[in-house]
Amino acid sequence: MLWLVVVSEEEFAEQWLQRYGWEILPHPAHSPDLAHSDFHLFGPLKRHLGGMAFETEDDLISELRN
């Protein structure tokens, strides 16, 4: 006889993590390093840097300062 048990994805994931002994770490809903007022910067920054590649961090910083 075959039994089909339906569980939610969340329940399945929790059972899997428990079975293999993984520790579930809490995390904040948003990054504490960013203020809500900072999010307007990401769209223009992404458009400005799109397609560019930088050899060093200094190259990136130089581009951002221009």
C-alpha cells in the first residue's frame, strides 16, 4: 500500500534541515546596514555601472567618484 503525504514546502525544508542537523540561524528582514532612504540609490547605480568591469576596487571607486 502506498501512502501519499502532502506537506508544505516550509515543513519539508524544516524536516530536511533537522534530519541533517543543520542549524537554522535567524536573520533580519532587511539589512541593518541600509536605511530605507538608501534604496532609491540602487536603480540609478545599477544603470550607471551596467556592463562595466573593474580590475580593482580602486577602479570602481574612481568610476563612482566621476
